[in-house]
Amino acid sequence: MAKKAKRGGQGTPATVALEAAGVVFTVHAYEHDPAADSYGEEAAQAMGVSPERVFKTLLAEVDGTLTVGVVPVVARLDLKALAAAVGGKHAAMADPVAAERSTGYVLGGISPLGQRKRLRTVVDATALGHPTVFVSAGRRGLEVELDPQELVALTAATAAAISRRG
């Protein structure tokens, strides 16, 4: 059974989208530290899970079009691989203000789910090697755990090798 975030009595757009789709998921809340260097690594540590299972949502411009890359928090987004995955040639990280405006979320809390505007999405193929993965639920300090196949399906994503260590 799906679980709904209970912060202020309402879910986030991400949890609402999951519930509407009938997806089984679990919400994990933790106390966010504003001084944390990495939101994703903070989440993994706070939840006591392997950081390889916690994924961050990054926005890039591929040939001028905003595109979402979902990669493990222990890795970096490979911009060339992201561009190739969507048939593009050039990619650069998106302007943070444009990312927030397009998704409806704030940096550090951008979820690949329930975004204001549906964007092309690529989920790193490593996600498919885990029974469940964690992504932002749309707020700093709030994560959802779900089957990576459901994540790919709900975001109409392509799964491709778009991350690199280091």
C-alpha cells in the first residue's frame, strides 16, 4: 500500500503523483542540516542506507532543452553521456533558477516525480541493479523509496549509463 508524506497534513507533488499512479512506495523523513555539503550523501547517512541506492536529480540543457538526469549521489552526471542518451550533441548544467522554475521544486529537493513540467528524463542504468532506490520526495529532508522500474515508467525515462565516479 502506498504511504503518504504527513508533513503539514499534505503530500508533495511527488508523493501525490506516486499515489495517483498506484505505486507502492515508502516515505523517509530525516532532519535536514542546512550546513550539509551534499544533500544526497546526507540523506543516505541519515537513513542508514548505501549511497549507491540514493539518487540525485540534476537538470542539464541538452541542445537548449532542459533534461533531467537521475544519478547515484556517489557519482557525477556525465554530460556527454546524457546528451547521447537523448540523441543530443551538447549538454551543460542548467541554470539553477531555470531548474527550480521548471520543476516547481527548490535545489536540494528536486524530485524526478511530480514536476511542474514533464521533461525528458534519463535514469542512470545502475538504478536497475537495486530492488529499490531512493529519490527526493520534493523537499529537503524527505525521500521516497520505490522500485527503480516504477521510477523509469512514471517519468517516461530512458535508462542509460550517464554517471561516472569521481
